Amino acid sequence: MGLDVLVVAPHPDDGELGCGGLLARARAERQSTGILDLTQGEMGSKGTVEIRAQEAAEASRILGLDYRGNLGLPDGALADTEPQRWALSKVIRALRPRLVIAPYESDRHPDHTAASRLCAAAVHFAGLRNAPVEGTPHKVERLLFYPGNYPALPTLAVDISDYIEVWEAAVRAYRSQFEGERVSETVHAGGVEARRALRRYWGNLLGVQYAEPLLSPVPWLTRVW
């Protein structure tokens, strides 16, 4: 396909929570965008596989995604094993993204930590000619990470001020997660407001209204004069 931006998410809603504003901005700037969910979220305390799939479809429509996929890996058992690594590498080769954004590994949820390491490995092996992966090798230009449940000091922040309402609408499409009883610091009615406040915080430091933080595994160098 040749996607410009591919966000990898452990569960449906993680991609929108992590960098839905960036995806909305990229789409508005005529870049092709997509989210690949690694699992169906079947271990979640709220919602069902069928409900979350419907919610993901609605969120995709709101963000105007060019691609939405689900790798069908086991929720609660993500790991950088060879079968999972090759499966993800195969999709990366098929989609040929320029930029991949994955969860940051410092997180309370084991699946988020595992997804971070799995994605880094899959991006690497997708570009190796002799890797046992179906498809033509593809080297991703840049791999970045989005923070999840734990705070992190970002490498850069992206101005999403014009897209904050799109971000919130996409996140609120997951009604099963953000309405009703509280089951974690994120999954409850106030979780959306909390994530929006964090975007306001990073926006303030950037000198704009709202921004989404990202981390780079290698130095992000800029000229200071």
C-alpha cells in the first residue's frame, strides 16, 4: 500500500488514545494513515470482541483512516516470539509504511510493554532480505513510540490543536470503555478528560493549545542556530 503513517496498537482504542490527533492531522494533510490492532481486546473487563470491533470501525471512520487491521494475536499474551514477530513483519511488508508509531515500553500493562518490543523487532526484520517473512523487504524510515498509562519524557511533540475535537470523538467512539464503571485509571468516564488534559499540558510546553508527545529510540537532532 505504501502508507505514510502506521500506528500499532495492542488493543482496539490504544491507537486512538495514543496518537489519534496525529492521525487526524496527517489525514488532513493528505497523508495516508492506518491503525493495526494486535489483538481483539478479548481479555478486557468491559465490552466484547464484537462491540469493540464496531467501535473501532466507527473510530476509523471519524479519523478517516485508509487502513484498519487486526492481527488477531492473543490478548494478554503478546510477546516478542518468532511467530508473532514474523506475523507483524509480514503486515509491515505488505503495508510498506514510511513511519511506524508503537506503544512505549514503560507501561503498567504487560501487553503494551510486549507490543513495544515486538514492534521494534518486527520493523527491523521486515527490512532484512533473508528474514523468514513473506513479502518484499521494506525498511521503515522512522520508528517512534507513544506513551500509554505511565508518563514519559518525550523526544518531540506534535501540534494537534486543530484536531483535538476529532481526537476526542474518535476516543469516545469506544463507549464500552469510557462509559459506566471504572476499571482502571484510563478505562472510565473521566479517562478521556484526563488524556485531553495531558495534551493540553504538552501543548502548553510547545506553545500551542494541544500536542501529542512521542519518543524516538535514536536522537532527534535539530539545529539550534
